Amino acid sequence: MKEIKIEGIDEIIYYTKLENGLDVYLYNKENANNNYVTFTTKFGSIYNEFVPIGKNKMTKVPHGVAHFLEHKVFAQPEDPQPEEFFAKSGAVCNAYTTFKNTTYLFSGPDNLKENINFLLDYVQNPYFTDENVESEKGIITQEIHMCDDNPQDVLYEAIRTNAFYNNPFKDSVIGTVDDINSIDKDVLFTCYNTFYHPENMFLVVTGNFDVNDVLNSIIANQRSKKFKKLDSIKIKEYREKDEVVRKREVLKKDTEISKMAYNIKISLNDLDISKRKYNIYLFIIFAILFDESSLFDEEAKNEKLMTNSLYVNILNCDTHTLISLINETSSYDRLLEKIVKCLENISISKEDLERKKRVLISNEIFSFENLEIINEMIIDNIIFDGHIENDMIGLLKSLNYDELNRVISSLDLSNNCTVIMQGND
């Protein structure tokens, strides 16, 4: 078992790779009164063209398969269902699908080893039939219709489809009704057998427990199961233009107040610093320019252009980073003009940078007081970086004014698009 020492915080995350390839991360916090456990496969909505296990040709599956699989894996052929099993010990469970991963989880103070065993067992024992796959289609179709009726969901989908040509981040995580209707049990098994292999999965346990005792229980569970050797999974690579698909789209939606999103597509090619560090600089830049303490925020509110501060969303899309500035406003054109003007001459003081660094370092330290945040941080590190960043405080301290200004001067803000959702205002 390897110790991953978190520099600057004096914390340790224990790591081991099991015989079957499963990565296990354990973080023990002695004063914690709960446990938070996640079991993650590196299979999300963007992986719909790949070479299936045991095959040698690329295949394409419908959009939404990863989310469909989450539904079917979570539902078991026999009782107790996960909700019922975990509830017996006062735990709660859930599952979610993102662009790059699907995660099954539970949280609860007691029966940790038994709950981990159940989590491993139900995720690693799929039950797909023609009948239960068909019956799930109606449930997911209802979910799609709910998303279609939600103005915020529609806005976010439009942001990505207006920004990207080929990058699979442009497509919905949940898929369309046509996508869902084209899924059958063979498609599910193809994806499950390829991506739900221990070598493509990892388990994260955060809580108050005996590390060796819990690890031995996990090892015993996995040794009782047989898995074929998994070769490296081949995923189709996409080439994406730097330009956006459409500069402006206006949507009509039954909503109380209009919404707008100004989106900037930034290439991640030819960076001379890591993607993580680059995205931290982007976060700092746009937070300083537009957060609730900014001059922009004060002026826009005084001019009655908005009542709430702009929401800044930064999405790492592998080939590009997509920055979205989002708000509800009936004066969207005037607000957009003000945003564009603010971005014409970006100037950030050294004092502003140092202030943001102190906030980020403080947040990093205090994150280790929250088991869920630690767990999700580990997942994020593994999915996007392939390893745990064990010196985030050192990385944050290394941010400097000269490097910040080089990032600012290199920013190409010309590849942008605007999505406006006209409401009933």
C-alpha cells in the first residue's frame, strides 16, 4: 500500500492497485462521524465510439448509453434494492453520470465493510434482459422530457452545440428519445464489458475506519470474482476547430425572465503549462473580472442590467476549455455589450492575484474537513489528470503575476458565441 502525502496539509491518502487492476484510494479521518464511498468507471457520455473488448474494429453506440447503464446497473433483479439495503444501516445511496465517468456511491456511519461489499457486488453483477431494458426506456424518456422543459438544461445544451463541431462534449449526457429507443441489451453489455472492468474503475473510501481492515475486506471481495485481462481501451479521437459553430442563437422558452450566456472557446493546444494550472489561471481571471466583488458587478447592478452576479462556468472539454458567463436579465444585449467591453482590455493587479491565491489555498485546506469534497476531489484528479495532485497548495503558491499576464496576453477571445433565451418578461 502506497502513501500519497498531501503536501502543506499533513494528510495522507492510501493507494493500492489490486491484482485485477482495480485502483483503491483510502482516506481515514479519525474525528469523522460518517463514511463516504464511491465506485467509479471511466465511462461517461463522450465515449460513444470505441473498440469493444474482444473486438478489433471501432463501433459507435447511441448517445446516452452511459446514463442508461447507470439506471440498469443501479436496479437489481432481486431485492433488496440498493436503496433498501443501505437504508438498513442508516446509509443513503445514489449514482450519477457525467461526460467522462459514471459513479455509484453511498454515505453512512455504520456497517462500512458490508456496505462496500454490497456496492462492489451489485455494480459488478449486471442484469440486462430485453424486457427490463425496454421498460427503462419509458423512464428515461420522461427524464428527457423533463430536461427539455427545464430552461436551464436547454440553455446549457445550446451552449455546447453552438460551441462545438466534433468534440463529443457537444452531445447530451442523457441522449435523445431516438437515441434511447435504439439501445438494446446487447449495446449495454458491449459497453459494460468494455468499460466496467476493474482495470478501468477505481474505488474511493473516505471516512473514519481502519485502513488495513477495510482494504483486506475489499481484496477478499475482488479475489472471489473472475475477470478477463483487459487490453487498453481504444477511444476514437476527435479533431475540433477553434472556431465556434454559431455566433448567436436566440431561443424561445416559457420562462419568467430571459437568460443569456456569453461563451468563449479557448484551445488547449500548445500550452507551456499544465492544463490544470492553466484552468486555475482562467478561473482567477474571470472570477476577478466578474464575481460579486468586481467593479463590473457593481456597475451592472447599478445600471439595472442584472440583479444577481454573473455565474462563471468553466468546462474542461479536453481539446478546449469552454468559459460561460450566464445570467438572467431582460437587458441581455446591453449586458453583453458590457461584458465584451470588459474583456477588451483585461487588467488584473498583483494584489488581486494574491488575494485570490489566499482564498484558493484556504479552500484547499478546509476541503479536508469534508469527506464528500475530498472524495470528489480524488475522482476529479483521476478522471482529468490520471493521478492525485498531491501538492495543490504548492501549485497554487507557484502562481505568479508574470505567468498570469502571459496567460492573459495569449488569450484568444475571438471564438465566442452567445445564446439568448427569451422569456415572458
